[in-house]
Amino acid sequence: MPLVILSKCNFGIGDFECPEQTVPAADLTRPWETCQTMNNSWGYTKANEKWYRSSKSIVRELVDVVSKNGNYLLNIGPKGDGSMTPKSKTVLNGVAKWMKKNSESIYGAVKSPFKKTPSWGKYTRKGKMVYVHVNKWPKNGKLAVKRYKKYKVKKVTCISNGRKKRRKDSLLILR
């Protein structure tokens, strides 16, 4: 008989929180996981086939959850025979394509080192590495990131293209 049984309960009981179909506005004080669906259905429903979320939406939600120290559980709503719909495959292939380039910023990463969330995106962190997830570039084309006081910034690299950027004064400027 196990000594500890993990239970997915809300209301402050159980071993961790599990807000379903929502992402808390801020990270919670204890371990948590969000359960999400691809099309507002836990199982296959033909009527919901036109309501799939985009890969972009799912990736942004995944990054948001990691930036708040959470775990992301995505239900794909398979058919009764266990097969996936073509739309499920399309959406998951889009997520897989993004993960192939950016997985180091997700796997093993934890919450943002900063208290404030920027209007243009999210942060995740792994060890001394801070990852900047940009959802919307500022209109002037310059992205200013405040320096993380605990670490000296040595370089900035864009994961998707590998270009290195240098620190300028007390801000990181990405163009």
C-alpha cells in the first residue's frame, strides 16, 4: 500500500492544485497542473471538429503555464477507437514543430525570475539561463529586457536562428 497518493483536487486539498480549462493569473503557492482541451471537448464530438484551437494558442498557453511553475496536460479528445482526427494531428504537428526549435526553454524550465509579466511575452528559466518568449514585438522593433540582478548577462542568443546579441548598458536589446 503506498504511503502517499497524489490527488488532483481543488479547494486546497490534495497534493497539488488542478485548475481545469484555466490558467491562473499568477503562479500558485504549491505544485499545480492545468488540464486543457484542444477543442473544448474531453472526448471526440463531431460537432466540435470545427472548434480546434491553433498550435500558436496552445504553445502560448504552455509557455504561460511553465512561466508560472505549472505543469501542462493537454487532452486531445480521441475518437472512440483511440485514433486522432486529422485536425488534432495538424495542431499537434504545429506544436511539435515549435518544440523542436524551442524545447530547451520548456523541458526542465521553471517560473520567471521577474515579478512582473511584460506586455510583449513571458519568461522561463533553467538554472542561470533566462528564456524570453516574445509574443508581440514592440512597434519600434526594439525589445528591452531588464537585467536579472542575480546573474551577469554574458550573451543573448535567439534560439530560432542562433544569432548572438550583446548586452547594452543595463538592458538587453533584441532587434
